[in-house]
Amino acid sequence: MDSVPSRLMSAASGSPMAARLIGGLQRSRSILVPPSFSPAPKPRPANGLGPVLGRIGSLEVRLAVTRKDVMRAQKLRYSVFYEEMSAIPDMMCRLTRRDMDAFDALCDHLLVVDHAAAAPSFQPFASGPDGKKRRKPRVVGTYRLLRQEVAERHGGFYTESEFDIGRLVAAHPGRRFLELGRSCVLRPYRDKRTVELLWHGIWAYVLHHRVDVMFGCASLEGTDPARLAVPLSFLHHSARAEDGWRVRPVDGRGVSMDRLPAGAVQPRAAMQALPPLIKGYLRVGARFGDGAVVDHQFGTTDVLVVLPVETINPRYIGHFGADASRHAA
């Protein structure tokens, strides 16, 4: 992979060969790529929101507004999922060194950028106030956001390949659902400031679009549920969603989370075994589905997170502000 020149990778998305590859590409989760799919889709209009949603010091949270913004998010995802972790890239991802799928063209993309750090050399330049070219600030965190009305117009949610989201939505007619996905943060930035900015951006987005329920997959690293018995059992016994919000995997994909008796699970040890993202979801007030799904492509065991806005811990609403004003730009 490292031997492919970056100029060839950046040009590939516009070549006839790449067009043929895209036309025949089918993702490992059985999602067919629509004819309009491109490795660098143009972001959808933000409907009056942003693009800058908040700042802490040199860090800024914003929505992607150009194809190049989406490419930068895809590059970060590739770096974290495929180079740092154990995800297996398909041919197109390997060629472009970007994590991408058909859903990128449907979603809004939340970015955290560091204005004190220049982007790597493969990322684009921008003109400063004096007209001189300067490298854009580095993208250090990202989330992908898919609203229910958009998903319903284009065949459904990404998470539906693993969990029975249709039944959840049908059980709560009139509620607006938002899927959260593809979250990652560059290793040196995995701290309170970056995570807080991501959540600030999500909260501003939720308020603007009047979202009622957030959901999405969260991952534990590894594909052997037996080795993950402690954290899976803890989520099953201590954080399982109530009836009406409890989501199960799609037929044929689920593995049990109830692997140890409740009395055999030490909460402190279980919390230490959970990834920071899942700990964060728990603190905010999220609950989890009944059953997990092993994702061999990404080398993870996925659980389903459900977070009705009405159940968010009030201290977090107070912290970010009922109008998302705490870190407002």
C-alpha cells in the first residue's frame, strides 16, 4: 500500500478505471453502491446549521462543506480503522487509502480540526487572508450523522445490516431518529477536549434538526465474544435498554451478551475493559441492545447504542447548554 504514489491515489477517483471499479463495487455488508456514489461525495446542504459549531482553544468542531472535507474525514477513518486497528480494506479503500462506502454520500460529516496543526501533505491547501496558500488545519476527529428522513429516502440506515432498526423506529412513530456512526479520533487527540467538542457538535445538530432519538453501533475490539465476556455481560446486566427500546441483531448475525452471571461481573473491572466511547455513552445515559454482532471486516464485536434525548443525563445538558451555547463559535 505504501508504494502507491499519493498523486495516483488522488487522481484515481476521476479515472475511467476507478469509475468501472465503483460501478461494480459491493460492500462487504451487502450494501449496493448507488450510481451516483463517488469516493469523495459532495456533502448535502446543512439546512442553515453551521458550518462551525464550536471551539475550544485551537480545536474547532464543524460540518463538512466540501468534497475535500469528506475526503479528509475518510483519510482519518482509514488511518484509525485500517492502519492502527485491524480492519480489512476492500480494493477501493486500499487504492485510495480512504475508508468509504455508499453512505458517505447521504450523511452529514462532523469534523474536529486543529488549527495549530497543519494537515499531512496529502491534504489540500487553503488561501489565507493575505491570499497566500496555507495547508489546511488537521482533521483529528470525526462522526458520521444520518437523519431518519434521509435514510428512508435512500433505502435505510447503515446499522440495519447488523441490527433490527426497522422494528425500533416502527415502535416509536412520530419520533425523529439520528444514526451516529464511523466515529474516530486520532490517537494523540483522544482526550476530554476532543470528545467534548464532538459531543458539543452532535448536541447542536440534534437541537437544530429536532432529533428525538440517537442510535448507532459501538465497537469492542476483537471478534471472539468469549474473550469479551466481562464487558458484554456488564452491558447486558447493567445497561440493557428497557422494553420498547431494546433492539436485537438481525436474524443469523447475533451473539449473546449474557455470557456471565450478574454476580460474577465486577463493575469496576468491567468499566476498565470498555472502550472510552462506550464509557462516554454510558455517562450520557445511553442504553444498549440485546445481543451483539461480530464484524470480521473491522475486527470488532458491535453493540447497539440507543439514546432517547429525553433520557440524557441532565448534567450533560446543563454542561453543553440547553441551546448548545457552551462552546459556540
